[in-house]
Amino acid sequence: MSTYKNDTLTVGTATAKPGEVVRGGIPTVDLAGGVKVEIPVVVINGAEAGPTFWVNAAIHGDEPEGPLACALAVKQIDPAKLSGAVVLVPCVNPLAFSAAERGNPLDTFAYDMNRIYPGKANGYFSDRIANAHWEAMKDVADLEISIHSGGAHSFLDKAIFVDERPESVELAKAMGEGWGCIMSNFTKSGSPMAAMNNAGKVGITVELGGRSYTSPERFRYVGEELAKSIVNICYHYDMLDGTATYPDDATKGQQEALLAPASGIFLPEPGVDFLTMMKKGDTIARIINIFGDEVGELKAPADGMFFGLRALPNVNQGDWCCFFNKVEGPRD
């Protein structure tokens, strides 16, 4: 919903006048102990009219990079100089985030909230939280990004999923310099991105960060990179005055998740690196058993690059080990 000059903007309990930043919450459900669960929200309503850009973070509770990005970005967006609005939802899944788990520990039926959008008003516990978030977002947001990372088990370098409509690819490229790993995802339901796109709007999923990048310096780096992209998107859509950057090596491809063929210790091959082209059949990693014997090997399934790699060396057969982009060619 594009904003109009002199209009207030309301999301949940947050109502911001033009030129204001207001915090609030999206009411969802009550817990058995009487605690009311709200999804935190920050509404930055620009002084001038323009599009509404919505940022979602921490739908997986073990992915704290998005909340940090929102905290850094809000300090860089002056509502007095903003055309349109930026809505930051730093923690879509507050119960999972509080437990530092991927999903809501109080819901074993709809555990992964990134698989159930648009949710159900009369569904399982997490279905109802997702539905409350969707109802707040669907008529307000024009553009949406969902921030993810490798969570507790992996590190993911800069990567984006789009539905290949031109407006979706445009939003992906507006993430800025270094965000050239852009893959196709045509799913029509399950994630906020899919629900947005199914509603005829524009949403993308972005990945950066994870387990091996949670040291103070690296965690801050990831947050700053994501915050820089939030501001870069504002530059691209003329919501803020500034010069946007763009990836100069954008590629089109398809994701393939590589799972552990054996249990043991996961060892990436020396010399392999993220977002670096490799040939089909090149070795990505090996798995040794507890005695040091090699029991498994992961190879590139096609020409392309990996953007995600397991960062927890202990591995069981069938665990996620590598997220690979099967590159189909350069993007225009």
C-alpha cells in the first residue's frame, strides 16, 4: 500500500504520523499462563508519499542476523527524508527466537513457521501467529524481503531466491553489490515470500550468516551488510536520496541441497570457497568416521557454486551439508 502525504500508517498497535518512527506489536495469541504473544514491529512513516517496504526477520528463531540488521537499519533511515514507509518486523517468530530454536517449541504440529504461510486463523498455534502476521502485512506491504541465515548448523553467504518475475529480480538486484547469487523459487505457498507473490505482490528471500559467523566481529559484519542492503533498496526505489549499488556478476540458477551420505565428521575440501564457480564432480567436502576413515564425499552436482556449507562438524547421515547453486547462466 503506497503511502500518501500527510497520512498516518498503522501496523498492529503502531500508528506513525508522517515523519515518525513508532514501535508496537502485532497481537497474536495468548499463552496458557496468560502471557500475550505479540510480534514486534517498527513503523517508519516517511514525510513524503511513496511505496511501503516491509522487512521480515527471525521467522526461524536460530537466525539472529535479521534482528540485528533491523536494529542497525532503523538508525540509518531518517523519516523526515523518507518517501514512503519502511516496516521492520525484527522477530516474526518471538517464541522460537526466545528459545533460540528454528521453530516454536510450544508447537510440534506446525513447528517450522516458514512452511505454513499464509497460516490459518483457526489452525495450530504457529498457524495462528503466521496468519496474524500475514493479515497485518498483506494490505500494507508493496515490497517485502525475508531475512534468513544458516542458523545453528550452517553458514550461508549472500544468496537470494526470486520467482523470476521482472519486479522480483529487480528487488533482488536492489540488495546491492555482492548479491549476485540469485536463484529461482516458484513455490506458491509456505513462506512469506511465496504468499506475497501469490497475492500479486513482490517478496524475496535473502540469506546471509549462520553458525560460524556469530563471533562478535563476524556477527556485526553480517548485520551491517544486511542493513546496508535495506538502505540500498530505499535508494533504488527513490525512497531515500542516495546512490544504489548493484551486483556486477549476477547469475541465474537452481538450488540443490546436498545431504550427508554418511555419519561422522564433516570436513570441507581445502581450497574450496563460497560463491566461487566449480565444475560438476569437483569435491566439496569429505566425511570421516570417528576412527579417521573416509566414509563419504560430497561433489558438485552441476557446474555452479555453493552458497551454504555446514558449520557444525558433527554430522549424521541425511543432515544438511551444502546448499548448491546450479548455475544456468548470467543474468541480464
